[in-house]
Amino acid sequence: RNDAMRDPIVEELHAVRREHAAKFNFDVKAIAADLARRRDDSRFTYVELPPKRAEGPAAVPRLPA
């Protein structure tokens, strides 16, 4: 990557995610279970909102033929 495009915060976030995933041998189900356990053990309250649905078809600009 271009050094001008690097963000040290994003780089650190990626490193933390890689380390966490490595603890679970990159098993997505195990990672999700750990995150759910951490959420449930947390003192914070989490709110799950319903998904937002689009009101109609998205307007997609068309290129001239």
C-alpha cells in the first residue's frame, strides 16, 4: 500500500482483529461465539435494531448504449 494511504489506527485495528481471530484458529463460528460471550458478560446494554428496508427500487444511473 501507498504510505500516504496508511492510517495507523486502521492498521492497529486490523492487527487486533488478526490476533483475536488467530486465538480461534480463524474459525468464524468460534470468533462469533466469543464476541457474543463478551457482549453478554459486558456491563453495557446493547440494542438490536431491525434492518432498514429501502422504500423502493434504488435509482441506478444508466450509461448510454
